[in-house]
Amino acid sequence: MKVIKAPEMLIDGKSVFLAGSIEMGVAENWQNKVERLLSKTDVVIFNPRRDDWDSTWIQSIDNPQFLEQVVWELTAMEKANVIAMYFDPSTKSPISLLELGLFARSNKMIVCCPDGFWRKGNVDIVCAKYGISQAETLDELIQSIIQKLN
């Protein structure tokens, strides 16, 4: 397993993008759990949880660091074989909802949206309409990633 974090250069190989809740200080660091449980697999993980993220960055196309982050994420999702998306019920995750819409027709998504997420109904309907498989738990999401990569 190889982990590529934003804004590192993306590489080729069987890959999964870890989309979903990141809200620093609110969302659990579920990406670490996925990395740990996939550590013995032959996969490249694209993890957008940037080690040097600065919450004071202005979220504007005119901010080079912010632009780099968003473009990296979009490019990594396009490149990935699988997009695994987790909605942490303690978050709002508006960007994850946007990304769900952008990639719903890609046929490479797996979604975990536990009870309690504020827009679970919307997520469930989008997944049903576009044939996106859903996992009930984070552990099931990880098993689904392995199955989809094989």
C-alpha cells in the first residue's frame, strides 16, 4: 500500500480516493482507519486530509494553496479506480455532498452514510437512483473497497 496525500504528485496503480467528512476537529479521522486496514493490500490511497492544512487559508480561486488543494482532489477522484465516501454523522460535509453529485455517474463510488447524518435521505436517494453501492458501517465500507478493487 502507498498513501499519497494532498498535494503530493498522483501516481498510477490500483487506487482508491478517500472522499467524505474531514471537518478538522469535528470529523473522526476515519481515513487513518482505512489506511491501517488496507495496509497489507496492493493499492494506492489518495488521501485529501492534508498534513499542512491551514484553516486560515481564504477559500478562493485566487488563493494558490486552496486552488491547489481543490484541483488535487478533483484530479485524484478522476484518476482513482474507487471513490470511497464516508459521511460522519457529526458533520455537515457540504463539499462531500457536492463531490457525490459530481461523481454519482462514475460507476466507481461506494458510500457509507450512517443514520444521523443530516442529509442521509438525500444521499440514499442519489445512491439508489445512480446504482451506487452503500455500506452500513465504516468496516463494511473498507470490505467493499477491497471487493471493488478486485
